[in-house]
Amino acid sequence: MTLTSRITQSVVYCSGLALVSAASLGLAVARRPASALQLSNGWQSRVGAPATPPERFVPVAGNAAVGLVLGILALIPLGFQVLFVARGVLYGWVDRGPYDTSWGGPGRGGAWAAHFLVGVPVAVAGLAGLVGIAALHRRWTARLAGEPGGAWVLPVVLLATVAEGAFFIAWLHQI
């Protein structure tokens, strides 16, 4: 698998992870773990052969709950990608000027180039975050399926959850 295809698959996977996980969690709570497992495995098959946790409530609901948390967390790097396109690639069309106080101003070309160049590392970091989130969720699913290794998965998921909560609280204080 090439790096480009892996990144593309991770972006697509993370884009729908929260929605698919919420639906899967709803099915698990409705005592339909087979349907929940089929839904989550169908989504995970987009990035490779999925591990299959046992068809019981706790593993299926646990996988869906972690998928929901990681899917919500993925909105941050997905937002980086949207902002890079809107405020980096399309800057000259999004912001009509004047560019007297813009980075790279006073001309449109300089301002556009400055915003694009500042956005590139942020977009790359966002893509790396999406690849990491997709890999973490797949590793979590494999752990629930009983595959060996990955003792680091639970602490990383907990750390990501705490970081997401802290970010959300900080964001609430901004509004």
C-alpha cells in the first residue's frame, strides 16, 4: 500500500468514524450486537481486513464507544485540512483584501504564498494525526478481538480521551 493511499484511506475512515461508531453503539445498546459488529467491520474493511471482536455486548459497545471518542477527536485534524484548503490554497479567493496588514502583504501574491506556506506544516500534522487515529482504532479493535500485543493501546486511548475533554473545555471557555 502506498503512502498516498494509506493517507487517503485514513482520512476517509476518520471522516465517518464518529457517525458509524454512534450508529454501532446504538445498535449494541438496542441488543443487536451482530448488526453493530457488521456495521463497524464494514467500515473498518475500508482500511484493510478488520479484526472481529466477539459478538457480545461489552466488546462491541466498547469498540463503538472508543470509535465515537476517536471519531470526535478526528474532527480536529479534519478541521485542519478544511482550513488549509480554505485559508491556504484558496486564500486569494476567500479573502478579497486589502492585504496591507496580512502576513506576506501588502500584495495578494505575497499574502497568498505566506498563508499557504504556514498552512502546509499544519496540514501535514493533521494528516499524520488522522493516520494515527485510524491506526489506534484498528489496534483497539484487534485488542478487543483477542490479538496479542498492544498493551499501550488502552493508555493511549485514555490519554486521547482526556486530551479531547481538555480541548473541549478550553474551547467552551472561548465562546
